[in-house]
Amino acid sequence: AQKVTQAQTEISVVEKEDVTLDCVYETRDTTYYLFWYKQPPSGELVFLIRRNSFDEQNEISGRYSWNFQKSTSSFNFTITASQVVDSAVYFCALSRNSGYSTLTFGKGTMLLVSP
Amino acid sequence: DSGVTQTPKHLITATGQRVTLRCSPRSGDLSVYWYQQSLDQGLQFLIQYYNGEERAKGNILERFSAQQFPDLHSELNLSSLELGDSALYFCASSAQGQGQPQHFGDGTRLSIL
């Protein structure tokens, strides 16, 4: 069975602070995919990034960066110089290496960025 | 805009009733997924269809059913509704291929009174 754990239920920061959202996963598969999604207060789920288990390179996209470490089964997400618009619930998810794979989500981390 | 369209956005009904939620996937996507988001259970996978055929089943109740039509839109039918069925129901679609990201609609918020 697959499992995703986001231990941080809620994080509060002040604008311009850096913040890291933790994600730890469990799977018996040797190959798999990891994802991050954002759910702003308006409710929609927005895809942010996909990473396959073959590729352990860190990725940076603007103020967002992701650190994937297979050895510790973690896929952490860092927001640099946070902004009020970053306030949302962030979900980490895991899928099998299959063309029809479904997502197993963590419980989510609510990030509140205050001005 | 993800390209996935869900209707209606909100639905209020009573216990024991039946409702149908509709989803149109992104152009070109053959896979459709349904998820339920509730406060106590979080985001849970319900069912997946690929080009009209059921591909995977998750924690979907027997009172719930779904189908995907030849034009690829999908419907999720919820019957004998209970208070605990109140939730946000998401539809997602993805392109064919390993690990393709799922793109989600805005969801249908179902409230059972």
C-alpha cells in the first residue's frame, strides 16, 4: 500500500520568510511519481510539479524549489520569499509507475502567509 | 484554467435523494478520475475511467456509480444520500502515459441537509 505523510498541519509565516513543506512517502514500488498540488482558498486544485523516482535532481521554478531524496523517502517543497498569494493548502501526492495510475494524497499542509 | 469542467459548482439536497455530477475532461485526455474531499477523510480516490471503460476503483461506496460516455465526459451518480456524503467532489483528467499529471476541475460542493 502507498502512503503519503505531511506532518505539518498548518504553518504560519510572515511575508518574505522562506518556508519548507515536508512530505514523506511510503511505497513498495521501485519506480513511482511524486506530485505537489496547491489548493487556494477558492478551492480548486492546481498542479505544481511532477517528479519521477529516477530523477533525484532538485528543481527550481521561480520562488519554488523541490528537494527529492529517495534515501529518506522525502519530497520537500520550499517557497522562498513567501507572499500573501502563497496562502493555500498544499498537497503532496504519490502515484505508481503506470499509465493509469491514481493519486494517493497526503492530508495537506495549510500555509498562511500574513503581510 | 485547467481545462476540466465540472457542473454544477454547488448542489444542495436532502438525505435519501440522488444527484448526478458532471465532468468534461481536457481536450484530448482519455482518462477521467473522481475524487472526494472531506474534512475527516481528506482527498480520496473514488474511480477512474479510460476511454469509456472502468480502470480502477478506490473507496467508492456501492451507492455511488460512474460512467464515461463516448464523447469522454463523465458522470458520477450518488444515490440514497446521507449527511456524511457532504463533500467536495473533484474530477480530474490526464493524458495517456506513465506518470502524467492529473488536472483537476474546480469541484462540485455537495451539501446534504
